[in-house]
Amino acid sequence: MTHNIFYEYIYNAKPFVQHSSTHYWALLISVLLIVLVPILAKQFLSPNKQFLLGKVIGWTIFWSYFAWIGLEIAAGTFDIKEHLPFQICRFSNLVVILMLNFRREFWFQIVYFWTVTGVLQASFAPDMQQDFPHFYFIRFFIGHTGMILAVVYAWVIYGMRPTMAGYKNGYIATNIFAVFTILLNLGLGSNYFYTLAKPLTPSPLDYFGPWPWYILVCEILILIQAGLFYIHLWWPKIFRG
């Protein structure tokens, strides 16, 4: 009976539609939070309270993943092929506490790279089924645009900055993650990180050709896309000649 209640809640919800009004409202609210929370924290909170707020942001993102898993387990629908944290966005949700709660510079560099490539892109093309006010809708934006907030917060409040070494390490970490998920997918018959097939919902990958060509295209595009967010590192050098 309990399984049935949770199953009905999860799978009989109003379906989400990309680029619908709820999608745009969620993005708008996310942008406001991303801009205002760090600015207001910088102006009105003491360093101790700034650090406490950073912890709250980090733990909220972290536990939102396990709340999702808990609902799937309660519904009897948890699937090792679907719900492990081996998508970049989900994995970022777990290591974000190393950046915000423990202020580890190394993890800021990795999370920054992943956020300006995969997480940012996923926010505009969500791979989900449930619309607002379903928990999964809210959880999606906590886990995605919440990561953007986390990075901006670390930048503004903790003074962390992306570096050229971080650019390189972020790209290397992405490829290590991709190789790992390919091996995992072959063993489980899963499709984490979409390394064996494109997502079923519409995504930019639809424009990059069939497998494995879309992976090769992504290899190039993430370097370019991430590079746009590191351009301030090159800017002074360009003018110095």
C-alpha cells in the first residue's frame, strides 16, 4: 500500500514540458536567487553567517539527491541503472559540499568547469517528467541552477576563482568521468552520462550526429564552451601582446 501511494505521487504527476511557462518561471526565479543571494550575503552578513549560509546551500543541494533516491525506494521503483549519481550534475550535487562546506579549492575548479558546461546546459533542456509543484521539479532546479548559485556564491563570498590549471583539470576530470561511466554502462546496461545513447527527451545532443560522433563533438564543444567562461584569464594577455 505504501509503495502504491509513493508510486502514484511520482508517476501520475502533471507532465513537464520544456520551454513552458513553469520552465521559464523556474529559470527566472533561479536567476534572481543566483544574483541576489551572494550580493545580499556579501553586504549584510558577517563572515560566520556567510559561511553558515554557504553550508546551508551546500547541504540543501547534497540532500536533495538523497531525497529523490528515498522517494524512488519508497515507491519500489529504485533502479541501479537509472538512479546512481553517475551523471555530471548528480555527482556535482555530492561534491558541492567539499567546495562550499570545506572550501576546497580543487573542487571549486572541477565544479566550476562542470557547471559552466553540463549543468548550465541541462538547466535549459531538463531531462525530467514531472511539472511544478511536484518535488522532482523542485529537486531538478535545486540540483542544477542551485549548482550555479553555489559556484557564484563561492566566487563572491569565498573569493575562489577559476584558473588555467582548473580549466585543464576540469577537462581531464570530465574525460575520466566519461571513461568510467562507459565501463559502468557496459557492465550494468545503463546509460549514465549519455555515453552510450542520447537522452530520450529533446537535448542539444540531437544536433551532434549519431553515436559515437556526438561524443566527439561534445569533446570539442565543452572546451569551447568552458573557454568562454575562462576568457577573463586570457583577456589581459591579449592586450599585453
